[in-house]
Amino acid sequence: MWRRLVAICLLLVSFSVTACSTSPTGELKSYVDSRSGYEFLYPNGWIPVEVSGNGPDLVMRDLIERSENLSVVIGDIPEGESLQDLGTPTEVGQNIAKTAISNATANRQAELVSVGSKETPEHTYYLLEYKVDFSDRESRHNLASVAVSRGKLFTFNISTPERRWKKMQDKFQAVVNSFSVY
């Protein structure tokens, strides 16, 4: 009888400890867009934001820290081109910094901080990190994942104010690494 009671208590304690884990992926939810062909994990407490026109396919932001956001942009590329045909991770990252980030408004400059890539059996992903400086407000830190699938260029971006980067870095790395296309 006592053995059974002790075993049950140990089992309950182990479940409690596991549930209290502070792993970054333990605080993430799954998002799947089977129509557009991508999926990723995102932080708990983030909500979709209404987007109009020819902007991003999806924008989400933190419900509390409203300046933290993520987006998925889907663009066309020439038929039959792969991500490697568009350039190396550094070339693609610099092109995004120059055209999509810095030129969007005259008051910001993006610096490509680091680049990497990951391979899956189906796709290559370029992993990019940026620091974005604004002339009129706080700097930001961005992570991006870029991939090509079905003749489309997918750019996933997640961003936070620089003051929160150290706190959010591990979670954002998990989010950007979870992005996948099909």
C-alpha cells in the first residue's frame, strides 16, 4: 500500500516538474497555413494582425509587448530557381537588408549581424540576423528565415526592440528555426 502511494506521489512530482520546465519551446504554439504551405511555432500570447493590400501573408504581434512582431512574406521568383540560385546566405541577407528593411523608410538602416543555413531533405533555409537602427526611435533586432518552395520565396521575420533582445533571444531563435515550408 505504502509503495503504491509513494510511486503515485513520485509520478505526480515528476509531472509537475516537467510541466514547470522553462524550455523556450514549451511556451510556443503551432501555426499552420496549409493553403500557403508553411508552418512555424510562435510565442504564447501572440495574435494575428489584420493586413490589407499586397503586404505580408501574415503578421502576428505580442498582445502585451505590442512592438514585438513576426511576419511571413511570400514573393514570386523566376521559374525553376532555387534559393542557392538567388545567392549565398550573405548575399541574400544583404539584399534583404538593402531593399526590404533599409529602403522601406528613409529613417532606418539594417546591419546584417550573422548568417547561416540549414538543410532538410526537402529545402534549404537561410537564417539571418539583423540589427535595425532608426533615426527617430529605438533600435530593433530581427531574425529571419528564407526558403524557396513551389516557385515562391518565403521570408519569415521576427522582431523585437533591442532592449528586449537578450531576454527574447533564445525563444526567437527557436521560433525562426521552427519555420518550414512545403
